[in-house]
Amino acid sequence: MRSLYALSLARTRGWQGVEPQARWAKLGGQMVTLSSRREPPFWVWNAALNQLYMSTYHLAPALIDHYLDALKQYRIDYLFGYTSAVFALAQEVVRLKRRDIKLKVVITEAEPLFEHQRRVISEAFDCPVRETYGMGEIVTAASECPSGTLHQWPEIGWVELLEDNQPVAEGKLGEFVCTSLLNTDMPLIRYRVGDRGRMHSDEPCPCGRTLPSLSVVEAGSYDLLITKDGRRIFGLEDVFFSMPIRQAQIVQERLDLIRARYVPTPEFTQESASSIVKRVQARMTGVQVILEPVDDIPRSANGKFWIQVCNVPSTEIQAALNLSRALAAEPGSE
């Protein structure tokens, strides 16, 4: 883990010319206060890392102004976070026409960065936006250089590009099959994660780096969930941590209805079931939780396992966002 974090610092912050002592914000999926809370802070200052950790659990349009004020108050130099969460923050910056927050760089993680997202984030924070790619299993990683190339980190793992178990030519679309090199205690050999993309030539990048490059066209195993007050929820899978289950999935059927699907082990008890319900409701206040034990949870057509699925119609999602913005616009609203 020390090696992984050292590589990350060198090839994210370091490549963008950000000083080691820079103050930064992380927009992530850890809870720092109750989900029902409507007043800040929704963050905690980590002095050891010069880091403002900002929870995504309160990222509703009516509350985003507080996040922006915190970025300014803590004199944040750069922002690191989930692509969808950073994009949601940037959309409100543009809508509110705030021009008082200027960053050195925004670095996205966990999800692909699309060009329309890059444009909005760059406009919002008046800085370049750089993408990263990686996996919690630590089998491969990549980060974007100032020239816009997504370079692999060869120390992490070996990447093959296959289609129907056959090698794919350079520049052609295929599935990433990865072998870990950094994790010697539990190496994963030819691990299929379900992500797809392209490998590019080894010609030197305009930035001068000779690390191999790739592009990711299909990745991620999350849909964003949405609350009645417009908050986006990313990474709810921690409600299943330490539970006696083999597989699990969160499915949002309505704004106020969550279905928790799981494959239990023989040790699963009624107490385990109650704990899942309490954990979900602690993160999404006011939702009904239906528990659904199953024998297996099928994968999607590309073989990827989706941890979060949102089946809420887009019209209902937009209505929740509009309501949150209307509340934010009311005089004296919080």
C-alpha cells in the first residue's frame, strides 16, 4: 500500500506540478455525519494529509453552496474525487455562476471521465481536469499526463487486451485482463474485471514519458442513487461490509425504495438482516428497504457485476434535483 500511494502521489499530483504541501480536498464516499443532517459541516479536516475530506452523502443542489464555501475557506489547491460527484459539484458552480473558486487541477477517479464532464468541470474551477484509472484489487492503474495521455503504471500489473480470449491488435477494442505485480501476498493472475478499452502505441508521448498508454471506453460498476432532496449517493456497498454474505447488490426502485439483494452464507441471521436495513437508512434517510435473499446475482451483458443499480425514471430524478434547487433559491433557506 505504501508503494501504491507513493506511485499515486507521483503520477497524479506530481505530474501536474502541484507542490507536496498543497492543500487538497477529497470528494469521497465515507460518511462524516448523519445523512439526515441539513447543516454543515459535511466534511472533516485531515491535518496529517493537508486534506479536506468531503462526504458525497450530502451533495444535493440545495447544499452544494456549503461545499463551495468550504473549498474557499480551507484554501484548497486541488480536488480529487469520484467523477460523477465532481461533475455534480461543477454543474452547480456553473449554474450559480460562482467565479471565486479557482483550483490548480481536478483529478477524477473510480469512473470514466467523458468529454462533456471534463468541459464543465474545467469551466467551473478554471483549471485542467485529469483522469485516473484503477481497481480496488490493485491489478492495474493509470493516470493522465499534462498532454492528455492516460499512462499505465507498469509496476502495478501486466495488462493484456483480449477478445474471445485472443489478443487484440493495438488500437482495437478489447477486454482488459490483468495480472497483479505489486501485491505479492495475494496476486491475481489474468483477472477479468469486465472493463474494456484500447491499448496504444509505445511511441513517446508529447509529455516525454515513455510509459505505455491506454484508453478506457467501458468501466465502472455503479449507478448513482438519488435521494428525495437531490443528493447523489455513490458507493453504498459498505453497508454489506463484514456481513455473512457471498454477493450483494443495491437496487433503487423509487426515490423512497431500496432493494438490497444478497446471497447469504449459513451464518446469516435476522440480526444481519436488521443491520443491513439500519445501515442503508443511516445513509439514505426516509427510504424503505426491502431485503431480497437470492441464490445468485447475474452479471450484465459485458460480464461486469453491478454493485449499485438505479431504476428510478429520469423524470423523477430531475424533479428531485429541481426541488432541491428551488429550496436553495428560497430566501433564508438552508
